Amino acid sequence: MAILDEFDPQTNGWFFENWGEVPTFTWDLYRRTYLGINPTNDVVAAPLDVAFFEIFKSCAANGNCGGCSMLALALYKYGGFMGFCSPASFYTGGGSGPDRADLHAAINIMQARQFSAFGIQNFIDVAKAGELNHGLVAFERVKSGLANGDYCMLSLSNGLFGTAAHTVIPYKVDDSTPGTKIMWIWDPNRPFDDFPGYYTSGLNRITITGPTTWTYDQNQGGAFAGGTTYNGSLGGWCFAIPVSLELHKGRHPISVGFLLTNVTLLFISGTGSAVTQISDDEGRRFYTSDRPHGRLADIETTSSRRLEGVARWPWFGAAGDAPPPGDLYIVQRPPGAAPLSVTVRGAGYRVVHAQAGNLVEIEAAGTTPGKDRLRVDDFTGRTQAVRVDTEDAARRIRVNQLRAEGRAGDWRSVEVRDARVDAGGLRVTTRGELDAVEVDNGAGSRAVELELKRFRQGSLGRRTARPTIPADETVRFRPRDWDSIEDTPLEREPVTPPAAGGSTSGRRRSTR
């Protein structure tokens, strides 16, 4: 195919409509999407894979527009891909997707590759540049891709959190009229066989007159029905994604085999729970206020207050109305940046704080909706502290920290659970390569459950205890020998604040 050949919606687009995925994705599909996934859904053998699977598995609940677009472009560009041949219009189907099960799965896989490490990095770069909703920048990127053969997908939305989020293929552009730019697109929600006049009459266009003054009307003023009108003034987004970034199989972003520099995934789920603020110690914040959010205008843009290096992930779909599985934030902050605090409102929630080879999980259960403030400090890369402060009088908190070790598949973890937390808060700090854990459970004397685990060469060892943490005291726990964790005592010592220039000290005793 020559670079200047033009994508033809009648030939190169699918002849079935975008569809929402009622069942969640399977582990087998997950393995076919990314490299290096464990053969089984085993939280012991592959805790990082399992953690990312919880994010991955619902990414097509609202549609497979990204997968339809990406695979259609692959067939058009290469003449064939994943065992399917061009043209895409050869394959039959309807409102529930293609008739063939193998093609159905292939499009699912393409849909899920939006979460590839490179796809996430592209989203971070666009967000950092302030170009999530910038029709002019998207136009130029599409135009460049058409010229050099790296064709783009275009992501559209009518709201900050993915209202009617959709992906289309722009295949022709026109900027000959001063002040107006036009992109003609193939739309997975408008297959040619059902909407021939949509394409033959040139109604399949996005009109751009400024960064946020762009429009795309799937109904074209009433000529068609059942579609959505996209408008840049509604505070959503419009940005281009080169297909080369996400097409090929690669690592997922928290895989120990893919060290994506300084990138953290922050995933919060729970019925009725929501993130209302992300801030740092310098007073910078992601949102303009501490309340539920749904508009692009809710993001702080004042230069003196704006929180850099944080972006909320768009859930692509536009084929259904299922809620997203949770709030997903992508964080990329420079080394030494002030730690972040996350405010969560709700009765119960689960937080996954994940980096390549490193996982922190926080779970909370309460009797009534409340407001919690969560903070994960990574002091040196070898010392990490998790703090939970709450307005709830009777929170029950679980904190688990896991880190991959040198051998592929090996890891160790420290877990504190059933910790009763009130206004005094809970702080869990790990030292070294999770060599020791320190627990401070506030002003009350309270018992917690403590479990240290090590998975090494296919074997899991663990040590459990139920110590009582004295009021206003930090207690350090350390196994005498991690290599024989099931048979070794668990040493306990109170930690006293060090004097200036001094060291932490305390009396040590063992507990079994």
C-alpha cells in the first residue's frame, strides 16, 4: 500500500457495529494481549499481573471502538494482521460485533492494548502538554500521520471522565479554507453498510475552528438518529493516537519486565466511593475543590496551584452506559517531587498504587460514608510509608505492600489488616527491601493482624501474628531470617524518634 492511498470507509471499515462487552475479559485474552503474563490467574504466582488484570478486564464494557479502529487500520496498512486479511468489509456481523468468535476476540485484544505501556505514556505526554482537548494539535498530528504512513486514531469525549468516549479513524483532511480545518472519519458506530449516505454525502466530518471549538455530529442535524453530538466546548477531549504506539504486543505498565520510568497507576474502586482531591505538600492540587467532579473545568489550571504530572484516564467505549470499574489516575512525577495525598469519600473502597515491580493495596470498610486522606511516601526507593487518616469513627483498614525480588516471579510482602482506624490515623512503614515493617495505629492501644510473606522459587512462606500496638507508639517488626520465614521468630521493638544526628533505638524481643 502506498502512503498516499486513501482509506475507503466502504472497503476498509467493518460491516458491523461497535458493541459493548457484557462479560468481562478472560485471563486467556489477557495473556494474548500482553507479553509475559502468568499462565494462570494466581495471585501468589503473579500478584502484579493479577493487580493489573482488575483494571484491564472491564475496559470494553462500554464498547470496542478502539479495537475496531486499530485492527481496521492494521488490515488496511499491512494487508493482513493477526490472521485476518484486508479488506475489513469482508467480515460479517451486526450490532453485537462480528459473527466470527476469533475476530471478536482479536478486536477485544486491540481494545485492551490502549493500556499498553506505550499507550499510557502517550496519554501522559498529551496531558502534560495540555493538549487533551486541542482540536488544532490533533489535526496536525493526524495530517502528519497520513503523510508518513503512521496513521492515527482520534479519541473524542464530551466530558472529563469519558462521557460518550469514542475512537474513530480520520482518513482525509482539508485545511484549504482559512480558519477552518476538516477531518473526514470512519466511525465504528456508523458502518458503511448501514449508513452509506453518511459517507457518500460527506457527512462524516469533524469541523475544527480553534483548540476547543470543534464539532462532530453523528446525526448530522437530524439526517440520522441514535448518535451523539461531540463538541469541544463541553470540556471533554480530542487527541490523536498514532496506531504504531498500541498495535503490537508488549508489556503491561506495572510488569516487572517493563520499567516505565516514574509512572504510577492509582486505581480506586468501590460502590459509592470517589476521589475528590489529589494534592501535594506544597499546596498544589489536581481539582479546584474537594467535591465530586465531572467537568474538564474542575481540573486546576492556575499555574501557582496546578498539580503537575497527574492525569485521569479516559475509559474509551461509546457503545453502552456501564459505569467505569473505578477511577484510574496516571502519575508521572520527577524524582524528589513532593509526595501526593489522595482524598477519597465513601463507606468502603479499594486503592491500588502500582509501579513496575512494586504494589501497594489499601482497603477500607466503614459503617457510614466518610472522608479519608491517603498518602504513600517513597522516601528513598527502599523506604516506603503508607498513612491513612479518616473522619470515620470506626474504619477497618488493610494495607499490603509487595515488592518483586531479583529472580523472575519472586516477591515478598508485608500486610497489616483488620486495623481499627479513627482520627488518630494509621501509618505503615517498610524499610529496605521490605526487610522490616513499622506500625503506628494512633492514640488507642489496638491489636492488628500482621502477615509477612515471601514467594521464592515457586514456594510460599509466611509468618503471621496479632500484636497489640501501644497508644502513641511505633513498633517495628522484623523476621530474624527471611529465608526461613516460617520457622524464624518475628522480632519486635518499639521505635523512638531519633535525636538530631542520632539513630533509632529500642528494646528488641522475639514473638512467635
